Amino acid sequence: MDVLYWACAGIASTALVVIALIIPYGVYTRYVLHNAASWPEPTSLLFSIVLTFFGAAACYRAGVHMRVTVARDALPAAARRVVEFASELLVGAMAIFMVVYGSGLCATTWHQHIDAIAFLSVGLTYLPIPLGGLATVLFVFERLLIGPPAREPWEYSSSS
């Protein structure tokens, strides 16, 4: 699971770097050369999809995803465990939805192509949805079966 986590984090990080390189090029061609390139905007949007779904899976596994815990923390310990278990099941259900319907979306659009990037299949651009969902499902199973992953060495303070 550590390898899958690092793969998701690496893919998301690479997508972010690519976006950060593509956008300035698009701005340069539009405002300096006065001849806008057609591919930077759709390409950065595609990498945003990659960043979103693989980054979400990595953040979920690391426990750094956005969440509101005020109500949960106010509950007694037994009720807190029930709520935490239910929330894991809900995340798992959402991830299974992503796998099932994302796969269908990929299959339905596989033979369509993007105008600005003609060699790229639309179905291929949607592939991060079911793949990110599958990674999330595996991370949910990990949490339910063996608990959350141990903290990484850099997360411990020097006073611990």
C-alpha cells in the first residue's frame, strides 16, 4: 500500500509540475507572441483531472484530506468509532461509484477524440477517475482491515 500511495502522490505531483509549466507557456504565446497556442489550456485541464483523482487518493491515505471533525470529536468514544466506521464505508461507496461509473464513462468515450489534442482519446483522459477510485477503495480496505498507516518518520517532532 505504501508503493501505491507513493505512486499516487508521484503522479499527482508530476501533474502539478506539468500544469505549472504549461500555463506560463500559454500565457506567453497569447500575450507576448499574440498567437495563442491551442493546446496549453485543454492539456492543463487534463492534468488537473489527474492531479485531482490521484491526489485525492493519496491525501485520503495520508489522512490529510479536508474533513470536519467537530461533531465527531464531541461524541463519546463508542459513538465516535461508529461514526468513523460509517464514514469509511461512505468513502468506500463513493470510490466504488467512481470505479464503476468512471469505467463506463471511459468505455463510452474511448473512441472520441479531443479537437485540440487529436491523438488523445477522451476515454483515456477520464481514466484517472476509475483508477483514482480503485486506489481509494484499496486505501479504504486498508483502513478497515488493519487501520490507518503508521506515520512517516518526518511527521514525528523532535520532542517525541
